[in-house]
Amino acid sequence: MSHALKVEHCRKALEFFIKINGSKAVLQYKELPNGILDMYHTEVPPEARGKGVAKVLADAAFSYAGKNGLKIIPTCTYIDKYARDFATPEQKALIVHSKSGL
């Protein structure tokens, strides 16, 4: 992707997204009690796959959670992979593995 990817966040739709050539890549989440975001689905249009788009979405979502004092449950397999392979120590500290947050 030659141009910078612009991540947008729609709180009403509970998703982060990037518009790409008339379609969009999305990272969808649910808001759970205790300030937890269940990040359950990431999807990138076929023509944009393998170009780091999902990583940009995940990074924006983790940034948002960190700035807002929220925790993350990485239900989506990609978010779980991102958490293991790419997350900074600060981002890893946001992850919880149960809905109780404990």
C-alpha cells in the first residue's frame, strides 16, 4: 500500500476501519463491563491482504484502548496473533483472557 492507511473509529458501529478502494478493512469489537473490549473480528478485502492492513488496524485499536484505560480480550485469531507477535510490552499489559478482567 503506497499511501498511508488512515484508521477511522466508529463507536456507534463498534469498529475500527480503513477505507480501501471502495471497500473497507474492519476490526470489530464488543464493549463488555469493566472497561473491556472483546476484539472478535478482523477482515481485510482480498486485494489488500498480506500488506499489513490488519496490523495497522490492531495497532490503532490497542492505542485507543491504552489511551482510554480499557482492557482487551483477543477473541479474534488475528488479534491474538498480533498480541503475541507484534504488541509492545505496554500493549501486552492491556490484554485479559477472561470476561471478568481478573
